[in-house]
Amino acid sequence: MRLLRPVLVLLLALSALTGLVYPLTVTGLSELALPFQAQGEVLRDARGRAVGSRLIGQAFTEARYLHPRGSAAGPTGYDATASSGTNLGPMDARLIVRVAADAKVLARTQPGAAIAPDAVEWSGSGLDPDISPQNAAAQAPRIASARGLPLETVRRVIAAHTEGPALGFLGQTRVNVLEANQALDAASRATLDG
Amino acid sequence: MTWRGWAEIAFTLGLSAALAWPLGLYLARLWRGQSTWLDPLLKPVERALYSLAAVRPEEGQGWSAYAMAILTFNAAGFFLLYGILRLQAHLPLNPLHLGGLHPALAFNTAVSFVTNTNWQAYAGETTLSNASQMFGLTSQNFLSAATGIAVAAALARAFAAHRGETLGNAFVDITRATLYLLLPICLVFALILVALGTPQTLAARVDVTTLEGAKQTLAIGPVASQEIIKQLGTNGGGFFNANSAHPFENPNAWTNLIEEVAMNALSLGCVIAFGIVGLARREARILVGVMLALVGVAAACLYAAESSPTPALASAAAHAAHVLSGPNMEGKEVRFGAASSAVWTAMTTGASDGGVNAMIESFTPLGGGVALFMIKLGEILPGGVGSGFFGMVVMAVLAVFIAGLMVGRTPEYLGKKIEAREVKFAVLATLLLPVALLGFAAAAAALPVALRSVSTAGPHGLTEILYAYASAVGNNGSAFGGLNADTPWWDGTLAIAMMLGRFGYIAPVMAMAGALAAKPRLEPSAGALPADGPQFASLLVGVILILGGLQYFPALALGPGVEHFQMQQELGR
């Protein structure tokens, strides 16, 4: 077996280079130079407690917060150890019934506001950290009344955490839910203090 | 649909083509054994590897020796990966103390990564330790890509040879592709991905308390280092279950652009390198043009399909006063929307990558149908790294043969006479795929043991079955994710389909390369069909569409076709 030695030596050596040396080098350099990103962009509150990753969606149900999209990650949604979409096809009755029911609820809780597709259709990862500006705008009046803040303030906070497409045409305009909610809390505190 | 969406599609494809050029020039230097600017750093490593492995780099191999080296290397890689996955519980870097994979899943996953398919029957974040992700999967991401590049190099040399006997040395080709090409690019771009937000840590979990006081646990790990080779090597197996739709794998439009370009640029670069090494630059440009044109058409169809109305939004409009008409957002991320998801899906299904940034199962019937059709065209647009190029050459050989039959001349391609032997091998390679795909799909559609895993009945369920086997045979790896694929039937049959699709293709291609190399290289005669003009390009497109299309048309009509008309009926109500 003249093949055996080259095959085994190269397989093990190249596996070690690409499977250990390379990822560990990248890990070391990242932890040194880019610790915030390397560890998942975790945001902290004023007292330093971790409140979530800027990149990973979370469940928000209280009226004073922006609500995220629906999630199929884990049995109750937003389980960040079990990413998943619904994988329901476009003709699936389960999807059509669910979207209709959600639209009915939104028509009641956000009367008069337009319903954006991302408000009733669920994300691919189940962990989408963003919503569309239309979805956020529809929620603004509910948030303003729950917090006793002027609608203009809520809209300003949302606008401050809205990001446009890269280079003007790559990707979509989006509102980061966690960042906006942290800023809404800050705005409420500022009003109380003021 | 907006001008922004169209601009994004055009820009992404254009950038891939632009970067393919320098990549191809560099790759050609590697294939010819010429010096590179990384030599001072890597030449000592390369020499040490050869002396340790008893490889004599200047010693060429004939086609059968070359093929044996490739197959043995991959078989050994399979056993190593299978062992790692089974013994995961006893290996280090396993902070969650995950157990070993059960035999069927370990078999399926090992085959999946060695064949460059990267079908995910497992959910990365809950099944695999950091050691398995790095030493097991990341390394095979490199080595399966290097295997594809090596076979492409051998085929390119076959065309350049004049009564040649050898095709180069497989061990040298695999080593050089890994050391000089894949590793340096990945090192740089992994760090760029980290800077843009992709995590890279040896931790496995981060606990947080939300603003509402609830607990959330984030799965995390060495994501960036695997993400870039997953795309660059057209592998596609994600760190997480949701693959590149997961915000840690693909946090924003910039990472999305890098990951898209990475999965096409190197495959196109292999064709450019072939043009240089095989002394056929203009012919190579035609192949690149055909690849890009067909991916562009697919992306446009996907964008249109995913921007069209769906029954779900129609039912919402029936219950609420004002529903914005918009793209089909089920299974899509807000940061990507319809356009990014469409161009990614066209590129990933054309390239045998199989990574996804949106859930294809939730696409409209035509959108999912285009994705399925792209895989069925044979993973040559531009196909996997290396493998897309040699698949395309098989198509080109068939195209000149058919043209030769029509005008009654002996067909030639790139100065080589195409005769019975080459055509037999080309036909063997292209026939194996539909036989395996349709055979397994037909069996699965009839057997209760298989049907229990299918998520829904009717045409959508049929598409789910077809997609799974197409993805396996085409070594793509993307899925209609509703299928519960971790059962003995699916783990087993899909693994067999993946092996047939990879090695059942490589073996006849190597034999064809051997036959071509042995022929004299002729000066183009007046009677030969020029392979560098629009006439040949349209002939080639015709052969690709007829071979890919007609074989599968009945199945496509019963799956996505029927579902599309059902949906139109529903919307018309």
C-alpha cells in the first residue's frame, strides 16, 4: 500500500492545520482585537448586566416595548439554542390560519395601523433581531400610550435605531428591536427625571 | 420589486465575476507549480509535509493512480470524521458534554461533509461539540473543496497535454490548494466576518436576562472560522440549524455579500484557471458567461416569485382593514428581504453550496421550483469548487458531440478529438445522477417508512422528497427543512445518494481526462465547431436545459407546477 502513508500523513496534518491551528488562530486574534464581536455583541444595562445580543431576537410581550416577529425557535419561540424557521409551505393551512389569526389580533391591538408582512410572517432563523420600519411605525401609538410618552418621542427613538441598506441598495431597511427597546426605557427614565 | 433589489442582484453577480479573474490567475500558478508571493512562508511547510508523507512532488500520476489517490484520501477522511462524531463525548472542547452521534446520523454526516454536500440531518447548536465543529467539520470543509480543485486541475492538464500520460500529482494538488489558496483567504476573511459581527469563541453558551426579566441562553462558538470556508468551499453546512439565516452566521448585508461572493468566485475562478492551464482562454470565458447568465436568470425569477402575493397575506387582508402588500416574508429575515434571499438562493443552488439565508420550504411554489431546477441542472452554474467546472466540461463535450452528429463531422473540443470513449464516460456521469435521484425519490414516495418523515401531503410533500434527493445527488446540501431527515431510511439513502453524486461522477470524469490526455493536441481545423462564440454558448445552454430539464420535467410538473396552479386558484377566489 504505497498510498497509505501519504494519505494518512496528509489527512492528519492538513486536518490539524485547518481544523485546529486555523480556527484557534482566528479565535485568539478575535478575542484580542475584537472581543465585543467575538463574544456575540452582548448589550448590557446601566448596571452592567447582560440583557441580550444586539444580533439575536428576543421575545417582548409588554405593551410598552416594540414586539419582534413571530418565532419558531424552540416550542415557545426565541430559544437561541434552537434556531429554526417554521418550514411551512405557502399553501399550508397551518400557515394561512396562523397569519389570519395574528392579523385579527393586530387589527384589534393596533387599530387603524397598516399590517406589514413581517408582522404576521415568521423569520427563517426564528431569531430575527429586526422588524421593518412599517411594522415599528404601526406599534408606535401603542407604545406611546403605554409609556405616557409623546408619540413624537417614540417615533424619534425608533428612527434613531433604524438602519438603511448598505451602500444604499444591499439588504433592507430595518429597526433593531432590542436597541430600540433599551432606548425607549432610557427615554422614559429621562422623562421621569426631567 | 424595487430598483434597489435589481441593483443588489446585478452587483453581487458582477462582483463574483470580477473577483474570479484574479483568483483564476493565482490558481493557474498553483496548478502549474509556479512560485507565489506566499512561498517564503509556506514553501518550508509544503516541503516538510511532502517529506513526512513520502510524496515526490515531481512524480506525475496517470488517471487511475490519480483517481485512486483521491478516493483513498476521501475514504480515510470519512473514517476519521465518523470516528470523531461517534466519540465526541470522550474528546476535549465539549463544554456542554454532548454525547456521541448515533451510527446512522454519524454515517450520514461524515458522508455529507466528505462529499462536499454538507446536508444537515443534525442541528449544529444542540448536537455537535466545538471539537467536532472545528477538527471534524471545518477541516473536511477545506479538504473536500481541495479535492474538487485537484480534479479540476487534472482535467485542465488533460486538455493541455499532447499524447500525455500523467495528470499531475493528486497529493500535491490537494496540499497546494489547501495551503496556498484556501487557508490564507479564510484566515483574512474570517477576521473580517468577526469584525462585522460573526462570533468566534470557544465558549458554547451565553446567558442573558431580557429587559422583561426573562432568561435567554445564546448558543455561540467558533462560528466565523467555519462560516467562511463553508461558503468559499461551496460546502454549506452551517454552524447552526438555521444556517446563514441565523444572525450569528450572517449578521448583516455586508456579511451576506461576502458569503454570497465567496460561494461563486472560486468556482468561476477554477474555469478561468482552466482557460490558462488548458490553453483555452476564450473558451473558458464562454463557460463563465453561460454560468453567470443562467444564475442571473434564476435570481431574477426567484426575485419575481418571492415578491408576488401569497395566500397567507391574502387571508390576513380578509381579517384586517389594511394589510401592506409585500414580499413573501415567511422564512425570510428582515435584514435580507426578497432580493438578498433571491440572489443568495440562485447562487447557492447553482453552486452546490447549499447554505441558505432564507428557508426555501416556505418560498412560493415557483421560487422553490427554481431552486430545485437549478440543483437538477447538475450543479454547474457555476457549481461546486472545481466540481462545477468539470461538470460543465462534461456538458461541453456532449454539446460538441451532438453538434458533430448534426453536421456529420468528428467533434473536437479544445484541440482534442471527442470520440466514443470520452462520450461514453460523459454520458455515464450525467446518467447516474437522474437514475439515483428519481429512483430514490420514487421509492421514498411509495414507502411508508420514508413518508412518515415528510411534513405535508400533496404536491408540496412531493417537492420536499424530490428536493432532498436532488440536494444529496447534486452535493448541494440545502433542504426543504420540514423533512425530518434523521431516520435510518433518510440518513442511509441520502448518504448513498451523496456518494453516488460525488464519486460516481468523479470516477468517469477522471477516466475521461485520462483518455483526453493521451490524445494528440490538434491545431483547430476549418471543419471544427469553434467553442468560443455565441453559437457554441447557445448550443451549450440548450444541452444543459435539455439534459437537466427534460429528464426532470414530469417530476417538476407534479411538484412545484401543480402547487403553483393550486395557489393561483386559491388567490383567485
